[in-house]
Amino acid sequence: MPKVSRWRTKALLVALFLFSALLLIACQKTTSTPQSIFGGKGDHAREIQSLFVPIIWIAGVVFVFVEGLLIFALFRFRAKAGQAKPAQIHGNTKLELVWTIIPILLLAGIAVPTLSQIHKFAQPAGPGALTIKVTAHQWWWQFEYPEEKIVTANELHIPVGRQVNVLLESADVIHSFWVPQLAGKQDVIPTHTNRRVFTALEVGTYLGQCAEFCGLSHANMHLRVMAQTPEDYDAWLKAQQAPAPAPTTELAIQGKELFSRSACIGCHTVESVPAARGKIGPNLSHIGSRTTIAAGMLDNTPESMAKWLKDPAAVKPNMGTMPGYSMPNMNLSDGQINVLVAFLESLK
Ligand code: CUA
């Protein structure tokens, strides 16, 4: 083998090795990848997977076969020194028919189950479904349960085994509602209501993510779906419907007093504070009962609440002073933050 050719073969092998290594990195157990589409825990996600897996196998076989032929031809029919010009032909009708008809049959075969699934996904929810109005904001999610008369944010509680009828609206730009373990993506478009109907099949907390670029903190627009047993869901619902307990500690009482005369009330609703009926930011009536704050960016602890109030943009980058773009910095003193945290955490 000439020197140059050997060098090329080696380079090709290294490239192939790196490429396969890159492919293998993507293979992980779903336990460490909570936003994996595989091993779905919702009917919708499982149906998508039942389509995706056979299609990826068909595509894989086609890819290996076609690329294999190509690589074989590249090496087998290389021009050699002193070789005469090969016979010049114009097309091959038989071959061309074969490689046109086979893809048509494959695509038609894939289209049948795909179209029937699309049709199925477009069906309205059945009777007894739990309707939740989801409003996407830059950069958080509002969940309103119209029949149950509660409003919460970023953590969606649903009962396992009951169909959920999610109505999606946007307060500003285009977002996309995506909880990979439960259901496929659905765009959230201003001035238009989209729908996503699904049923959670197993108890668990499922991570979701806005899946349409919507500005600076798009990647920080998380949501969580807490799929609970019907009993746990009912208990959660009752607690949300009831007023939050009145603050008992001196700090929390001062916090409530400060909150009710601060700019916070212009953006946030807190049922127990009559003046606080703002709608721009998340409803905080039961903020203390959530597991996370700042659209899932921080665990809900007094320390992270203080960090969030001190400098929201340091946690979730925003457009600073532009209204409607995430939490502004209220320039609160440490003392003010201290009492506000005590009050907010008391809102169980
Ligand atoms: Cu909302 Cu991306």
C-alpha cells in the first residue's frame, strides 16, 4: 500500500472511531436523564415512542446500507494510475426505479401509523378530564384550574390515571410546552389556544422545559409535573383552595405588612393580602408549598428565596428594567429580605 493511502485509511478509522464514541455518549440510563423521551410515563409519550422506535430502526438500516454501499464504491472503484477511462453510461432505468419505489413504499408504510397518531392526538379530551389552563410567560408557567378555582405556577399537580386537558396560551411570545416523559411538544402561541391531552400513568415528578426559543432566559423556563395518587392530589387541591395559614412568627407578620405595601403587589396575587392582586407575576398564595422557585431554578428554601429577592437577574438573566420580563431587582435591604422570606415561606 502506498504511504499516502495508508495515512488516509488511518485518518478514516480515527474519524469513524470518534464518530461512534460521540454516538455512544448519547446512550445513558433514563434515570440520569429525566428529560429523556424514552421509557415514557404518560400515554401520549408512550405512543410517540412506539412510532419513533420502529422508524429509527428503519432509518438506521437504510443509513447503514446506503452509506456502506457508498464507502464500498469509494474504495473499490478508485481511479488507478494508468487505468483507461471506464465505460460512460447514461443512467440505469432498472436501478433508478428500484431506489425510487423502495423509499416510496417505506415512507408510505411510515405515514399510515404516523397520520393515524396525529389524528388521535388532535381529539378533544374525554368526559371527566381535568382541564388546566396553562399560560406561558417570559419565563415561567401559570397553571389555572378553572373548575377548582385555583391558580399556581411552575409546578403542575395532576392525578395519575385521569386524563388531563391542558389548554395552552401565551401572555407574550411563542413558547412550547414539553414534558418529555408525559407528552410530546406543543407550541404555545399568543392569541390562540392550543391543546395537549394526556394521562400520567405512574406517580412521579416529571421535568419539563420550554422548547421554543423565547428570549434571554428561555433555557431557564422549567416546569415540573407532579403526578400524584388521586388521594394525594385531592389533599393538595384542598390545601390550595383553603387560605394559607396566617403568619405566626414576628418576622413573618412584619413580612406580610411589608409585602402588602410594597411594589410586589403590583405583579403578584396573594389571596391572604387583599391589596395583592397583580397578575403579571406568579400567584404566590401558596408559594411556601412549592418545592422550587424561580421557574424551577432554585429549591424552595429560605436561603434561595433570599438569593432570588436580592438579585433575581443573577439567578435568571432578564432584560433588567423592561416590564414583564421576569423579576426586577427591588433593591431590598437584607432586613427587608429577611422578613419577606419569612412571610413567603409561611404561605403553605
Ligand atoms: Cu418560553 Cu422558551
